[in-house]
Amino acid sequence: MKKYFFFFRNYKQALLLAPGLVIIDVICEIVQPELMSKIVDNGVSQKSLIYILHTGGIMLALSIIAIAANIGNIYSSSRASVGFAAELRKGLFKKIQEFSFSNLDRLSSASLVTRLTNDVNILQDVIMMSLRLLIRAPLMLLFAVVIAVRINAGLASIIAVAIPVLAVCIYFILHRGLPFFEKVQQKLDKVNLVIQENLLNIRVVKSFVREDFEKKKFSLTNDELREISVRASGTVVLIMPVMQLVMNLSIVAIVWFGGNKIIAGTFQVGQLMSFITYITQILMSLMMLSMTIMSFSRARASSERILEVLNTTVDIIDSTEAKKNNLQVTQGKVEFEHVFFKYHANSSEYVLKDISFTVTPGE
């Protein structure tokens, strides 16, 4: 992952600013339910208009600050992620220009196109999501749990049951869905390969009247991509219904037990309102975390493909002597003296053996 730090060098300010703005947004948002609880229990119950207006004014000010911080976070995270993607594409393209023919044959041009476009875009999206949700969700979860326990530890125990159930469900869903993400990228490589071959050789295809054959070949490859994409999406979309089910059951349980406490006179209406809000925030934070983890799972496959390009050792490079001399061409004379050449360093057979010739300017 250290290789990626280099591509953030021009966007360090935005990268550091985004988390700070998230913290401000979370603090402003986490205070709101407690203030609303005080308005209901102290302001409405005592019919104190001054208290309602004063507390409501504080909530309004916090909302404005949260909106400003959120807008700033969106701008900073977008700038950092888009800038990173642009620098990464530039670095990948520069690396590809250094590849030998054997490097290009091994990775294939269609696969390289996919890595430069689709894979980089996936990393861009996951970085943007991380700068918005990866810090926000854990902070919101932590603050909401602490405040919920402080309001009523007994009702908060419902979350102690809901969270492990969610964690286990998310783990099994993602564990099953991850292999599909890797296969999706491989199938996308094949689709790009078929398209590239067809477009580059379209005159040949038309000359030999092979349009029907090419259509069938593309349809087959495209159908394979569709099927594996549907299986990947079908596995991952289970997260949302599971989380909705757990969240709704938790809220029903809280309303039931909290309502009984209100009837018994040991709990106030405002406290129950704020408690339900904090429980919703906890479950929403878990949902955001699961979405981020899911994005990371998909991005891992793309990251491995990108790192494969960046970590590829170029077969043909200038020798140390050639780099040190830094010779410049003064005339167009080419001279080979006893040259041996092979495509692969590990190959035992030379393609050219002991070749010597001279080409003078103008020949």
C-alpha cells in the first residue's frame, strides 16, 4: 500500500482536511437528539417557550455548522480521490510505456485498459467513500453507544444483541461475495479484449463477412460478464435487507420496553425519542461500515491488479553504463557488434546470435 502514498503527494491538504471536517459534522449531529429530548421533557412539558426557542436556536446553529462541514468534506474528499486517480493513471501509463513486448504479452493490452480505467475508478470511489464514511461511521457509533448507555443501560443491552448478529451476517455475505468481484474484473478484461480485437480489425472482419461470428463471440463473452455480475450483486445486496430487519426489530423492542418504562414512570417521553434516534444512528453507522467494507472488498481485487502492473519488473532496461554515459546521437549511424538477443531472460535459446552490421546515415 506504500506505493499509493506517492500518488497523494499533491493532495495532502485535502486528505487531512476531510477527516477534520467529518469530526465536526459528527459532533454537531450527535448532540441534536439530546437537545430535542430536553425540548420535549423540559420545554414542552413545562410550556416554556423561551427554553424551546433557546434550545432550538442552538440546534439550528449546530445544523448550519454541520452542513458547512459536510459540504467542505464532500469537496475535500472529491478533490483528494479524483486527484489520486488522475495521478495513479498517469503512473500506470508511464510504467506501461517502459514494458517490453513480453511484459505486454503477459498482461495483455485489453487487461491493461481495464486496469487503467475501471480498476482505477473503483479505487477512486472507495477512497472517496472512506474519507466520508470510514471515519464518520466509527465515531458516530462510539458516541451514540456511549450516550445510549448513559440514557438507559438496560435498553442499550438490546444493541449488544443486535450488533453481533449483524457482524456475523455481514461477514458471511462478504466472505462469499469477494471471489465474485475478482471474477467480474477478469470477465471485464475478456469483454474489452473482444471489443479491442474487433475494432482494430474491423476492415478484415467486413472483408471476410464475419460480422455474425463476431456478434456471437461478443454475446457469449458479454453474457458471461452479466452472469457473474448478477451473482456478485445478488450476494452483496443481501446486506441491506438483513440490516433493515435487525434495525426494525431493535426499534420495536426498544419502543416496547421503553413504553413500559414510561407507563411505570421511570422513563420520559423525550428520553425515549432521543434513545430511538441514537439507536438508529448506531445501526446506520453499522450500515455505513458494512458498505465501506463491501467497497474495500471489491477494491482489493482491483488494487491487486493495479499493483501487479506497478510491481512488474521490466525485462529490457538500459544498462548501468548506458545510463551513466548519457550519450547523445550526433549522426544517424547504427552499428551492432557481436549482439546476442532473447525475449525472455530465463530462456536458454537466443533469437539473434553474434550479429554484427553497420548502417551509415542515409541508408
